[in-house]
Amino acid sequence: MNKKISVIVPAYNVEKYLRRCLDSLVYQTYPHLEILVIDDGSTDGTRGIIEEYVSRFAGKVFLYAQENAGQAAARNNGISYATGDYIGFVDADDFVSPRMYEYLVQEAEEKDCDLVTCGYYGCNDETGEIQVYQAGCRGEFDQSIFENPEILQELVKRTGAKSTDLEAPETCEHLCGKCTEYAKAWGPVADRLWEAGHTPAADKPRNE
């Protein structure tokens, strides 16, 4: 299986979390990845960290910079540069299982899915509280993506989708709600392959 995945990572003032995120992506067991990090006008050390990974993982990690315009704009900018057969999104303060994309693309290919999601762990950096979620949103395991599109972890098939199908609305944090307009088949992977590490309120980026 050699389908290419473009992983888009919007990044704004996330120097505290970014290495953990990028390490979880560059060491994925699925080899056919490009990681597009969109620096959304960061004012801390975020840009330097991205440049370091671009140098260390040449041909795999790419930096694209923009003036601060928000998370949705950063994602849409990343889509414009993506060359993969599938597109995935990871927030810069999150990290994922080493086999996540291997499992997701396998589900997509075997079942001819336009959209694949997985379960995840939610972690609050202020309290340390960890919550476990399955393939649905907020613990709703069997609920269809078409009934509840607020799912964090998605892999989207690019073939057959118009560019506007993949663009995130300006106020939208997650892409799934838009993709359900064209997706014909959804594949839920119940494995919890993602950990969402939430930025403390005091450090909350403007683009979230």
C-alpha cells in the first residue's frame, strides 16, 4: 500500500508542545507521509522548532508560514499545498499513536471509505485528568459521523472531493462536518490512537 497521506499541522505559539507532536508524526509506521506545518504567525520559538524538523527530516516535514489568520485559515492553506491521496489534521498540542495512520489508511482502502475516524484520549494539562473516548464524539461510541460530525480525528480521501469540500469554515474547529456533505462512506476505527493535550487557558493561542 503506497497511498500518500498529507498531514496538516496548524501551529501558533506552541513551542511547549510541538516537539512531542512532530515526533509522533515523523516516526509513524506508515511511511508514505508528508507533514505540512503551517506557522500561523507565531511569536515564540515555534518557527525555530519547525525549521529544525524540516532540516532533520528533509522531504518529509515542510514549513509554510502565514500571518496570523486563525486555525481554519491555516488548515485551508495547508490543503492548498497538500499532494497526498488522503489528508489528515493534527493539532500542534496533540500527539498520536505510532501506528495511527497505518490503521486509518488500511480501513479506508479495505472498505473504500471517504472518511475514517478513530478513538482518542483527552488530557487536560491543568488538571492532568484523562478521559477516554471511542470512535464517536464525547464518549458516544456507535453514533454515526453523519449524525454527529464533531469528531477530532479524521483521515479524508482527497479523490473525488472538490477543493471546497475540504476547506474548513472560518469558525470551524473540525473538518468532519464539512466532509459529510460529500462523503459516501465512513469508517470508524475503535482503537484509541490519539491523545488530545489541551493548552491551558493562560496560554490559549488566538487562533483557537
